[in-house]
Amino acid sequence: MIGRSVSDLVGRTPLLELPLRISGSRLFLKLEKFNPGQSMKDRMARSMLDDAERSGRLAPGGTIVESSSGNTATGLAMLAAERQYRLIAVVDRHASAEKLRTIRAYGAEVRLVETDLGDGRVGTAAREALAHEIAATTPGAVYLNQPDNPANASGYADTLAAELASELPAIDLLVGAVGTGGSLSGTARGLRARMPGMRVVGVEPVGSIIFGGAGGSYYQSGTGTPEGVAIGQNVDFAVIDQGVKVGDREAFATARFLARQNGILIGGSGGGVLYAALEAITASGAPTTIAIVADGGEKYLDTIFDDEWLRARGLLDPTNDAVLGARVARYREQE
Ligand SMILES: Cc1ncc(COP(=O)(O)O)c(C=O)c1O
């Protein structure tokens, strides 16, 4: 296709079918890293900007403010450059250095929130408070507020769901990470009418509080909601049939396994989603499963693909990796 702007290049990402050993079941990864900003968040960034422009909240030359773990800010920075808006991205130390460099490369401003929380604690509450304050004190600024903005979820219902429906006649199981909830809820809502029997499984890190349980630290970036932060309105519990938790070790080992066995780099939340999808397929025997993989491992070369980084956090465990490898290897075709 020929795009006339980078906005036109958002979406139409490929599916990769993994060679499953579980007979009668097929698993497709929706590889969202093939968006121009290299994550699925380009879809909602475009949708939220279009909506703000349509409603008149955002006028030419205006300022956008958003709190982000990095991917939303990257999508917004890219589209703000295309449309010549000023973007102030409020991030915390959880955002990888690579993501921050990318946001700055598009000419956006980065405000780093410092918290006294531990290394594995996400500073979402502090980020959201600062973004709100900056928007309130900057004339003409719009705070997009992704957790509660309906244009976040509708950005996926209109594009990701439509793509999946055109690619596959039936989907029995849809698995995706849940942070703001926009991607999974929106995709599920967009597909439900066409595929009423489809089961939807939401995945969050152990330590995130969306599906209950105790809060705690986690390193899976961009996904989940930490303790003390309100669950966003884009988490639609009416369309998510089951919520599961995956630990950092399982999520990262799965992403690393996939890189070495299949030659595809996925991010940590994608590792968690793939792990949960394999568990759910094994339990249910679902014939056709989609795992939404939010972004690529290229964004995490300094973290989850770095042995020293993992070791320093107690996340590199060869015994666990061997056990896990054997479990994950279920999807590899018999030699
Ligand atoms: C890498 C990654 N995974 C998962 C998510 C969660 O997606 P959502 O906010 O649509 O629930 C995000 C959101 O920022 C993300 O960046």
C-alpha cells in the first residue's frame, strides 16, 4: 500500500502461526510491532487524536499531554510530529531507555517522574497526577487520559478486530495483556457480534491488581495496573471471561525462548500473553487462538534480553528456564 502520512501506515499487522504440537489447535500471534511506532498503541494514539480533533478539543498548534509507560507516548510523539502538535510525555523509570530516546527523536518533550518506589514498582499514580497538573496549567493543552478515554478501546474495535475478522473465519480464544484494558476490551467488543462463542482471556503480571490478588512489584512493562491506581474505565469486565496472572520469570523466559527457537523478538508482556495462551489452549483445546503481542523485543534489549539485568533482579534462573522451556516447547513441532 502507499501511505500519504504515517497515520495511514498504522495497522494491517501480520499474523504468525506457531507450529503447535497440541493436535487440533492453531495459535496465531498478532505481531503489533509491525506498526510504524512498533507497538499496538499506535492504533489508540491515532484514534484518540482523531477524536480530540473531531470534538474540537485539539486545535492546530495545540499541546497534548499524556502519561505513558512508553509505547503510547511513542505513538503519540510520531503522530504529533506528523500533525505538528506539541507533545509532553510524562513517564517514569519503568520506561526503557530505548523508548525514551525514541520519543525524543520525534521531537516530543519527556518529563520523568521520580518516585521513591522500588525498581520494580511502576509510578503510574505519580505520572497521572503530574500529567493532569501539566495539562491544567498549560493553556490549550489536552490531557488524553488513556485509561478512561473511550477512543482508546474504539481504536482497536475499528481496526484490530476488523483485521482479525477478515483474516480468520472463526476465533475461539482471544488472549491479550491488560493495562488500560483498551486493546483487549476494544478488540473483544469488535469481534463479539461476529464471533459470539469466542472466549476472552486477559493477562496481567503477578503483582498487578486488575483481576484481584495482592499488589507487588513487577517488571513487565506497559501492562497491568499497580496497587493504589484506579482501574481504568477501558477495562471492560463484561467482555473478559477470565483474568490470569503471569510472573516475570515465565513471561521473560517465554519471550527469550521464542527469540531463540522461532527467530522472532517479542516484548515481555507478549511473553506473558504467549505463556497464558499456551496454558489456556492446553486446558481448553480451543481450535483457533489469537494472542495479541503488544510490541517487539527490540525495545527491551537492555532489560529482558540482557542476562546481567535479569540476574541482578533474580530473574535469570537456568533451572526454571529449563523446566519452562520444556513446557513452552509443547508448541514446537515434533522433530
Ligand atoms: C508492551 C505493552 N503491553 C501491554 C499493554 C497493555 O495494553 P492496554 O493498555 O491496551 O491494556 C501496553 C500498554 O501500554 C504495552 O505498552
